[in-house]
Amino acid sequence: MMDSDEADATFDPTRAGLKKYRMTTSTVVFMIFCLCAAGAYGIEEMIPQAGPGLTLVMLIVLPFVWSTPMGLVASELGSAIPEEGGFYRWVQLACGEFWGFQAGWWRTLSIYFDNTIYVVLAGSYTASVIELTPIEEYLFKASVIVLFTCINLRGIRDVGAVSTAISIVVMIAFAMVAAFGFANWQGNPFVPFIPPDQTLLQSIGAGIAIGIWMYSGYESMSTMAGEIEDPQVIPKATLITVPLIMAVYILPTMGGLASLGSWSEWASEGGLSYSDVVATHVPALGILFVFVAVIAQFSIFNTYIASGSRGFFALAEDNLAPRALVKCSEERGVPYVAVLSLGVFSLFVCMFPFEVIVVVDVMLFMAAYVLIFVSACILRIKEPDLERPFKVPFGTRGFITMCVPPLSIAFIALFINGTDYFVGGMLALVSGPVAYFVFKRRYGGLTKIDPVRHPINPRTRLGIGDIRRMAWMFGGLTAIGIIAVLFLPWYDDPQSYADDYGIEGLFDILMNIIRWMTAAFGAFTVALLIIAKRVEPA
């Protein structure tokens, strides 16, 4: 499915106009903590959907089969290729320009959507304690976006300082939850293991998407490697952050369930939450905890502006996005156009509800993660002598074996998030090859940097072999669509869509969309293979 291009020229941050900053390991730890967690908010939804026992088991198991492999892969590749753009350049080196673009586009686009979720959540948390009109709530969200966009325009050192301060507050707050919970232990937090009216498979499907989301983001810091004097602090910090986040998730959740119980009433809005674990004994701390919840969302938004903006910056640097995105401020060396683009995007998208924004997010970052894991395996095989200051202490076979569980989880998660997520995600994935076709032809891509290593096909104005790569991609989407057509009617509950969206027959409409998309993808595959046979060199 993929082919490897020769290594690209080393990224030069000075040429790009970026400024390097000295960052300590602890500062990077706090930035990664904000990118991946900033508290256990979100797990409240997982508890009633999956059951308290299964929630705790997934919180304990997922790090070993999902986040730890990603943390190790990100550490190894980040130490070997410590360049601005991070995971985009890892995939580019392993799989070539086309697949590198897909990884960079999908993950960065997911960050643009994902980042706005945290502003929406901050507005919801604030509105839960302060009565706000819709206009007032939007003005609050807009002010947050403007404030943290301005902080990001000052450079990643200021981003790191804000992340450090907020992370310390959040960690103290959740340490209090764990302490109050364990001190007031009332019952077994693992009972019941799953909701009585669900099967084990249904419970796993209901909770695993949230669990994966909670344990994602370890690769995001890599996009800023070109702005750090010693980028090797990133893999060091990643290895520290993985167990730290496990503790922040598992201990407060276990203590909260053991002290409060009432597992079916937990919810991020309008139900029991981590604040109640503390407020039950010290009521004044309940309001304080809402404040912590709000600033935790601020911290995630703050760091993801930095990470997401560098994704499109790296694409633009390689002539695969509008060149305006590489413009950097002279004094601080910040890619200000890229930063502002994320801020403007958030100002518009934050008007939509949480459920609409998140629909396109999950499949985008899952697809990017698949490419990252595959690239890591390819580089182990094809670039065994690549200098890796940090190397996962497994041989190549052991390394590939480590990558199999997260790849399997990512594939399964494509189908169990729900039919609405699947439709939104499939449409979002198609934006990748469409954007590549437009930007490669318009801006030239890596051919402008090195036409010898990256020759162009004059008949298509794309890279040689790109039509075949597109055919393989649409063929993969066709196969995924066929699986969905067979699996989703058996797995999903049609009535839930009528109840949630208020539209009778919505599930049938969504399934028809999937069938038409699958047929269209199949037709594209055949057409592209025919075109490739005529226009691509043998």
C-alpha cells in the first residue's frame, strides 16, 4: 500500500524564520500533560456508559496497549527526527510525500476541530455556575480564544509557562479528589462491572472511544521540536508523562466511585462529577473545582494552538499548503499566520455544539495514528542504522508486535463510535487526498525543494506514482465502507438516533449515505487505476 521515498533534506528552523527556545524537561512534561489530559474530565461520561468496573479496567489496560506504545513510538521517532512538524515528517520519511501529507493534514485538521471542543466545554462549565445568555456565553468563549491566541503569538516559552502553572493547579485538585475519595471509601468501585442491561461488547463499544480519546495526544508535542534548543527533552518528558496521566485518571476515578457510588448518575454536565467527591465534605471546594475544570480546558486549548498551528506550518514549508502559513514574526520567530488561522477557525466553530464538532474528530486522528505506527515499523525495517538517541528496547520483531495492539484498537474504533461518527469521519478522511491534489498541483510540494528525489509527472503535475497511491487509498476506504455496511446494522441501535437527534429513520438515512459513499469510493478506485495505467510510468 505504501512506498518509501528517499530521506528528505533536514528541516532548517533558521531558514524557516523560527526562533529556538531553551525548554526544561519539566516544562515539556507539563505541556504534554496539557496536550493529553489536563485532568480526568470526560471520564464522567464513560462510567455510566461502560459501567464502573469496566471503566476502571479500561483506564488501567489502555495505557499498556494504546498510550504507552504511542508514547514509546513518539519518543523513538522524535529522538531520531527532532524536526518541526514532528509526526508529519516521520511519516514522510517512512512512506513518502503523499502519505506524509495525509498524516499531517488529518491530524492537524483533527486538532483544529478538537481544540474548539475545549472552548465549548469551558463555556458549558462556566454556564453551569453562572447564568449566561447564548450571546454572553459566546463572548466568553471568544475572549478565551483571543487571550490564548495572543499568548501563543508570544512564543512557545510563554505557552509552556502558562501550561506549567495550570497543570500544577489541576494536579493538586485531582490529588485532593483521590485523597477525599480513598479517605471516605464506602463500597467496591468495580461493582457493577458493566451496566445490567448491556452485553460486554456493547459496554466496551460505549466506553472505549472516550478511553482512547483520553489517552491520546503524546505525538502532538513533536510538531514544535524545531523551536526547542534541545529537542531530546521531548522523548524524556513523554516517558515521564505516561505514568503521570495514568495516576491522574485512575486514582481520582477509583476514589470517587468508592466514596460516592451512584455510578449511573455520573456525567460531565448535570450529574455527579469529581467536584462532588470533594464538595460532599467541603461544599466551598465544589465551586473551586468548577474553576479548575474551566482553566483545565484553557490549558488544553492553549497548548493545542501551538501544536496544531505548527502542523500546517510544516506543510506550507514543504510547499503543500498556502505559503502565507510559514510567515514568522521577526522578533519572536512565531508562525503568526498559522496561529491566527487556528484562532479564527475556533471563533467560528465554537458556535456549534459539542456533539457536532466531535463527529469528524475521532476518525481523523485514528487514521493519522495508524500511519504513525506503520511508519515506525517501516523505519525499523528500512532504516535500521538511523540514529535513535532513544530507542525502544525491543528488536524489530518485538517493536512491530508492540504496535499490533494499538493498530487493532484503532481499526476497531473506526466502527464502534457510532454510525454518525463514521459518516462524518469518512467524509473528513476524503479531504486528505482532495487537499493533496489541489496543493501539490498549485504549490509544487517537495519537487520545488528537491526535484531529483521528488520528480513530478508532467502529465498529472503530481508526484510519480501519486495516482496509484490515491487508488490504493480509495480502495482502502471502499473496504472499510463494505465492513461498515455489514457491521453497523447489527451493532448499532437505530432507535437511539431518533431519540438523540429527534429525526425518525435517521439511522437508515445514514446507512444509505454509507452505501452511496462506498459505491463512489469503489468507482474512484477503478477509475484511478485505469488512469494510472495510462499516465504513470511503468
